[in-house]
Amino acid sequence: MMKIRKLLLTFVLLVSLSGCAKPVPPEKSGYVGEWQEKTMSLLITQDGSVRYKRLKGGSSTSVEGPLNGFDGNNFSVGVGPLSTTFVVTRPPYKDGDQWKMVVDGVELVKTTGTEKLSW
């Protein structure tokens, strides 16, 4: 019975936190979309959902959570102590016919949604 209560509490907590995402403000709408590089993928939706995955040094890191907000060009994702800040050294910019952005030292290219990483 205790196990069921814990599962129910966890479910209720997750459902309540799912509504915590802050929508991307109009002045940061260029951040919205799917951004990729061979070892990194970042998805930011207009409603403030973020999904990130990175392969580095033989291991992978992933983050899924609500957008907390922006601090300059940087943005944070997660809830309370389980949040992380993404450092944006170059916000979205046009390079030829591609949109690019540099996040955590990695240059990402905005995809059209047809390109998908195999991992």
C-alpha cells in the first residue's frame, strides 16, 4: 500500500510540475525550434518545454523539463534544485541560409524538423 501511495504522490507531483513551464517571450522567439549538431540536440517549444541530449566523452547527458526563463541570452530549465542553466555565447543568428546558435560551447544548426539524430 505504501508503494502505491508513493507512486501516486510522484504522479501528482509530475502532473502539477508539468504546468510550470514559462512560454518563450516574443523577444526570444528565435530560440524556438529544434537545434542540432552531431553530438547534441536541443528542442525548445513555444510553450516552454525543453528537451536536450548531448554525447560527450563516451557518456550522454539529457534534460527534459520546463523553461524557467531567460537571463540575458542564457536560459534555465528544470524545477528548483533540479534546474540547469544553458550558457548561450551566441544567440540565434543567420549564417547564409541556416540559423545557428552557440550553446554550452557547441554551434548548433536549426533544423527543419526532417533531420533527426540517430541516438
